[in-house]
Amino acid sequence: MIRWKLNEMMARNRVKNKDLAVALGISEVSMYKLRKVDEMPRLTPQRLEDICIYLKCQPGELLILEKEEDVLKSE
């Protein structure tokens, strides 16, 4: 499973939902949902690029590959 770490990156950079939502041109509700999912959401390459530009990070900093056995242990 590819885990989505947007929530962690936003917390680390002290970025608020509202600020990133405005930068991305989406609603705060959509931003909240995008932030709170654990598995990588479906994103356009442009959306991922916009997030990375705003957070000044690389795409790999937003993603982590968890081995299947690690996922099964946590359930």
C-alpha cells in the first residue's frame, strides 16, 4: 500500500487547510478530505506538482510504500 503523508507534511510545515486550499483552488472541505486520507488519493500530475511547489517538497516526501506484511500486522 502506498501511504499518503500530506497531513504530516502540512503539520511539519505548519500549513493550514485554508491556505493550501486557496493555493490549489479547491474548497476547504476538499482539502480536509485530501489531507485526512491514509492511502494515496487519485491526483492529476498537476495537482501533485502544485502541492509540492506550495510545500517546497519532492513527491517522494508525500508518499511511503508500506510492505504488505507491515499493513497486515497493523490491522
